[in-house]
Amino acid sequence: MKHLLALLIPVFALFAFSANAQEQSPKPVKWQFSAEKKNSQEYVLHAKGTIEKDWLLFSTTMGDDDPNTRIVLDSSVAGNITGIQEAGKLNSRKEPLFDNLEIKYFEQEVELQATVKFSGDVPASVKGMVSYMALKGDEVAGPEEEAFKFNKDAGGNLVSVDAGLQESADNAQTLKRTAIDLQHPVKDCGGIGHEGSSKKSLWGLFILGVIGGFIALFTPCVFPMIPLTVSFFTKKSQDKKKGVMNAMIYGFFIFLIYVLLSLPFHFLDSLNPEILNNISTNIWLNLIFFVVFIVFAISFFGYFEISMPSSLANKVDAKTGVGGLVGIFFMALTLALVSFSCTGPILGSLLAGSLSTDGGAMQLSVGMAGFGFALALPFALFALFPGWLNSLPKSGGWLTSVKVVLGFLELAMAIKFLSNADLVKHWGILPREVFFAIWIIIGICIVLYLFGKIRFPHDSPIKKLSTARIVLALIFLAFTLYLVPGVTNTKYANRSLISGFPPPLSYSIYGDAAAKGVEADVVNDYEKALKLAKEQNKPILLDFTGWACVNCRKMEENVWTKDEVKVLIEENYILVSLYVDDRKVLPEDEQFLFTTSNGHKKKIITIGDKFATMQTETFANNSQPFYALISPDEQLLTRPVGYTPDAKVYADWLKCGLEAFKNKQ
């Protein structure tokens, strides 16, 4: 158990990369299908395969327990495959990868001819698939599946149609709105990052990272290392100046290591600008984080330890004796590894939280930079001013108390990840009031623990409550009381300090009677919004949002609810909210294959796929929230804006859009 979470970040990155690779990697064989009629009830289906360079396609003559290729009819087809012929050069050899099994395979191309005999009338549609495996060096692909579909024409012939998603010019136009000209809005106001909101967001994430780093400093894995490491550098060096310099370099390497951890996500972001949003709202990933944070919490409660594998830590530690910059780097890396049991949960929160905000990879780098900066700062400062070491509190039972409180906070974060999955899938298991109730219970537990009413393993008996402990308990008590109105159906249910963390006001046990803010005129139907705008002669407020988007909830609960903004939206605009993370599957006739502006083929399967692609293709932006003002004929009225926490600035932007609409008329 203790090593279960040791490689959380690399596994996370691998999961993300593999998810993206499914869309980007070409299959080893490309198939073309046709059919030949032999008599009224017997046909030959032809599957011509073009095999990619260096790949081997296994023959249909291979056994069922061996790597093979098969042609299978859909269960709805009343008929059987009576035989399969192979046209092409069949090769064979012993393959060490499969214990010297004699494999039979094709290279470059092959044609499979499957004879099908129908029992009764030939159906109007014949479906099936080719299931195959392929080999390239030590890489095995498959079983891959390639669907086929034949329709019966008037003459009784079977005509092949693509069983997969089709590219559709009509559907493509719904995503790339060519009438919207980003370069020439009617009025030049607004714009992403106006009034410094983007910079404020990055600075906010950096500060959150710094706070996380400072919290990590006061854990049992890190705090005792500060005086030991500083003393090591200052006393080992022959002159004080060199010792101080080494300690500062050590701090810099700590900062660098945590920044480097974010680099793989920049690579993922460059492959597909929507992938980080897809990761952060992925159902299974949020559920995995829910379980992971529960495990983290139990660990912090003292029931077991989570740490990096000792063999890895020992190997890195052995490099610290090299000396010079290399040795100092490995000393910093050793600290990062051995302190993982305390820093891992905090890093996990930062990782998941950053990817849930607009911008993804850059936000993660900024947050990690803040974390590394806070963790490194004491080593440099205490090396410069070693006398300060005497003022540090002694290590003791208070460090264990810090871990336990962090454990309760990890439980609260776990509920947030479960809520993300619930919102995206609309399960209804964590409505807003239930979320608040759980957080209130966690808050009560923290207060009882700090007052000594709850104890965990490794906790020492509390003979006397310290002032710091009482103050911290009162702070958590005040915060818990602040949460209580969140379970009510009153105007006080909107808890602005934590907007974005609980589900939206509309996701409530009170149903339609729930206290709500500004409600969208249209949800997930852009064409309907256009129609409504033309009927009422109003401009459209286009809201690209997400169920799991924290800043979206902050805007809806803290900005839209302000009287000036609320009146402007409700009386002057058609508000349409398009959820880019909605996993509800589109009707089959609305699913299609879309070629993005960078040439990638993307499957439009869900509502989220549709509107995330529409935002990226039309507005060259993939962050949420994202707001655009357009006329009923899709002319851009102002420059779009993103997260704008200043209600006055947002109201001015809405007014500018109204002026542009009136001028246009």
C-alpha cells in the first residue's frame, strides 16, 4: 500500500498521453470493403487491407488462442460466414515474442474474401467487423476492430458504406462559424486578458502554489530537514560564502525540479489544445482522484505511510556524494522523493486543480513554480541568516497534528473530485446541499480533533491546548458555520467565498424551487439560440462553460448575480450556455468526423465534443469561461472575454455590446 501512489504524476501523464494517442495514432491496417453477389442468398464480402510499413498482419488461419485476424458478422444479421479465402503473399516464421510460435502473416497488402450465406431474405443492411492483430518489432497492436456496413440496393446487390463516422460539410459548418470574424468586431472593447484578469489569474495560481509549499514545509517529512540541510552546507564548506552559495543552489534545484514536473503537460497541450480539459473532466480520472485522495487522507491519519520506493530513493541518494553541482542536484531530488508522503497529496491537489482551470499546462507550471519556490525559500534564507534557525519551533507532536488536519482537507478535496464526475455525468448523487453537508461534517471533525475530542494513531495525549491550536480550531469553526446556509433554500445559500467548489445553485435537492442566479435562455443548443435572437431581435451572450469549471461557477454566482449585470443579461440578451465537458452522447445522426484546422481528424460523439470544438475552431480559444457577444446574424459585436471577476468591468463590456448592436442596426 505504501508505494501505491508513488508514481501518481507520471501515471497521470501516461493516462493523458494514451487518451490523446487514441485519436492521433494511425491504425496499422487501412481497410476497404466491397461485396460480390453469387446467388440470391450467398455473397462474398471483400476486405482489402493496406498494411503500414514494417507492420505484419496475422493470418485468419492462426488459432483462436493465438494472435489472429477474424471477420465477424453483427448478431442482427441472419446468416453465417461459411469460409474465408486469403489473397496475398502468406509468410511464416517462428516468433520469439510468442515463445517461438510459428506465425503466419501478410506484409504490405492482403485481401480477405468471406463467403456469407443468409438464412431467409437478405437484410437491407449487413453489418460486421474485421478484428485483427498486427506486429511491428516488439510492438503488438490489437485486437483492433474495423467496422463495415453494406446496404442492399434495388438490384439485390450489397453496396459498401462507411460504418464509422462520416465527414459532413453541413455538420462541419455548425462548428466552424465562418460568419464570426474575430479580427473585426463592431466595437473594439473587451478581449481576453483585458484589465489584467489573465495576469491576476496566473498570480493567483502562483500564490496558491506558494501557500501549498508553505503548508508542505510544516509537515513531518520536510520541517526537520531544514536545520539539518542548512547546517550541512554551512558547516561542510571551508568558507561561509561558499556554503551559503551551495545552499542557495540547493534551493534553486528544488524549485527547478517541481517546475520540470509540469513539462510533460505542455507536450500534451501542444498535441491537442482540448486534451487537458478532457483530462480534468474525465469521469474515470476524477473517480480515481476521489479514491486516491481518500487513501491520502487515511495515510495522513496515521494508519499507514505513502512513500517513494526505497530502492529509488537509495539510488538517487547514492548520487549525492558526487560533489559539485551534480551532487547538490541529487540532494534536492532526494528531498523531493523522501518527502513525497507529505508533499504528494498537496501536489496532487495542485495538479488536478490547475488542469481544471483555463489554460491548463501554463497554469500548472505557474502553480508548481509557486510550490517549489515556497519549499526552496527557507533553505536559502536560513543559509543567509543562520541565526534564524534558533527561532524555529522544535519538531514534535504538533507536526503530526498538521498531518491529521491535512488529512481532513484531503477528504474535502476527494468529495470535490466525486462531484466533478457526478456533474459531468448527471448522476445526481451529490447535489449542492449534500456536498455542503459533507463539508460541514468534515469541518466539525477538524474542530473536534483540534480540541482533543478525536484522536488518531501516533497522536500524543493533549495535556493542555496551545494558543495556536485554539486559534486554528476557532478559524475552522467559523468557516464551518459559514458553510451552514449552503444547505438552505434561501438567498444566503450562495456562499461566494467558495464559489466554484460546490455544484451550481441549480444542481439542488430542492429542484425547480431552488434559489437560482441568472438562468440561461438556452442550454446546449446554439441553433435554437440564434432562432430566438432573431425572433426577439436581441444579441446573444455566448457562454462556453463546463460542469466542472471552477471559474465558471465564480462568474455565475459572484458576477452575474450583481444587480447591474443581472438586469443587463436578463433584459437585453439571449443567454446560451454551451457545456464543453458534457459527456451526454449526441443522437446517432448528429455524430460525425470533423477535420480540425490543424488537419487532425476528430470524432464528434458527445455534446462536449461538439461545443469544445466549436469554441476552438471559431474563437481559437479553449479556456472556460469564455464569453462572446454576437448579433442574430452572427456578427461579432465586441472582443470576447474570459474570467472577469470585476462585476463593473463585465457590465461595461455588456453595455459596449449593446451599443454595438444598436449602432449596427
